[in-house]
Amino acid sequence: MDREQRKKIVAHSLIDLGETITSWATNNGLHQKIVMDLIDGKLKGTRGVSLITKLKMEEVFGEIFDQ
């Protein structure tokens, strides 16, 4: 899945939840910058905090990252 498809899925899900990326990240105890970098493809989410963030995002938004 490319970056634009990932952004669309996340945006539609957040609209349904009535939240922004910043508010969703804050409410879930995640760093907004890491969430954005994962969506943009700047981070892979393979270790540490980025992996935890990626897994949380996949719980909410589905399989939005390539395995």
C-alpha cells in the first residue's frame, strides 16, 4: 500500500471517529510525530516505540502497512 492510500484510509477512519491525527495519537498515548512518520513512510516501525505505534495503528485502521 502506498502513502496516499494509507493517508486516505486513516483520514476516513478518523472522520468516522470524530478525531484528528493529533487528538487520536494523544488519546492513545502515542507520539504524533511517529504516527505521521509511519503514515508518510519515513519510519518502518520495526523496533521500539515505532513498532508499538505501528501495531496500535493496525488495530484501529486495519492492515495499512506492507508486511
